[in-house]
Amino acid sequence: MSREEHTPPPEPMNTDALISRSWNSTPIARRTTDGYVNATAMCKANGKQWSKYRESDRCQTYLDALAETSGIRMFGLIESRQGQGGGTWVHPQVAVNLPRWISAPFAVWMDGWFLESVQQGAAATVQVPAPAIDPQQTLSLIERSYNLLERLRVVDERDRIQFGDMVRNVAARGAGGLLLPASADLEELSITDAWLEVTGQRLPKAKGQSIGKLLAAMFRQEFQQEPPTRLQYVDGAPRQVKSSRRSWLIEALKSIRAQLEGS
């Protein structure tokens, strides 16, 4: 006696919501909405009959256990549809069990397909950017730092130029980039700006070049490409400087800060 369950009337299929891979030149479709796989195509690609698997004790035992643990009724685990995009469609976990009945090589291939989807889903996880420091707070910090250095009588002409650059760059970003070209991304920082955020101090002139080289090497090693650049005021004039994502640059400087300050 066949164990093929009674199925509800066919419903329209959204063929645009399918992804497909081929095994033995036979396309096997999977629905992106719920992960259900065309079991008819899986069997056809291997010269097998779906009915043989469905009538096996292996299949019934697995379906009973899956229905109990998932809370999905039996007819919801296996769907039979007619017309275009029709055939027998099975729950993703049934689509993992079926290949093990078919053959080991096919099971390995199907496992790879499912694992690839899981990895792509993990890579697509939304990353929440770190909150940016308010431009007004940054300007206030620059002003306090400059006033302190003035009182200590250690400000020279070079310092005045650097502080002027800081103020121009912070003001430009605070104005939504209106004072600089559109390439001045609010989510990017130059090394000078990042150092100011991390330490609350201006970047020491003696260490600027070595810090830049170290960070550039870290960026190349991690991303296999050159660090991006953007337009920024340097020595009172706009220039192209290396610039990286705020979150990455801040964390990189934090991780090597002790080493840099001890060098």
C-alpha cells in the first residue's frame, strides 16, 4: 500500500523564487522562500524513483520524527504539485535525508549546496557601524588640546597648520561633505583623525610615517588590496591621503596602540 499522503489542491508556484543546480545534467530546483527542494528532480538525476524512497521504512521513520520535532504536519513536509514547476517538493531536512538513500556522492554534493547557502547567509549578516563621534565634540576636543599646548608654550607654526587641518576636516564632515568632494565618506577616517579619536592627542610627527606603513601592511594582508584614499586638508591644502573604514581603523589602532607608543 502506498504511503503517499493526501495533498491539498495545487497552488500557484512563484518560479522567480527558485535557484537551481544541475547533477548529471538534470536541473534540481530549490525554493528560496522556504528551502523546499524538488525531490522528483533529485531522483530523476540519479535514475531513482521517488515512490521507492517514499514507501521505504527509512523515509517513514524519518518523516515521523521530523513531524514530531518540527510541529509540521506530514502533508506539509511533502508537497505534490502539478503543471509548471510541479513535482514533489520536500522539506529541506527531507532533502538532506533523501540523498543518503540515493548515493553517497550525491549526498556529499547536496550537503555542499546546503552548506554554501548557510555560509552565504552568514556573510550577508548586517554589520552595524560603530557610532561616530559628534563633530562638535571633536572640535571642542581640538580647541581644548590647542589651548593647553598654547599655555605650555609648545605650539609652533607646524602645529598651527596641523590643528587648522583638523578643524577643516572635521567641519567638512560635519557639513555632510559640502566643503569637500563627495569622496569624503563619513564612514571613513584618515590615520590622523583615527589617532585623535583613539588617543585624544594629535598624531606625533615622528611616528606618523611608521604608523601609516604598519596600518597599510595590515590592510593589505587582511583585504588583499591597497588602502583607499580620500581628499583631506594637509598643511593647509587639500591632498589625497590613505583612508579606511572607521570601525576597522579604530580597532586596528587600539590593538597596536601599546606597541606604537612604546616604539
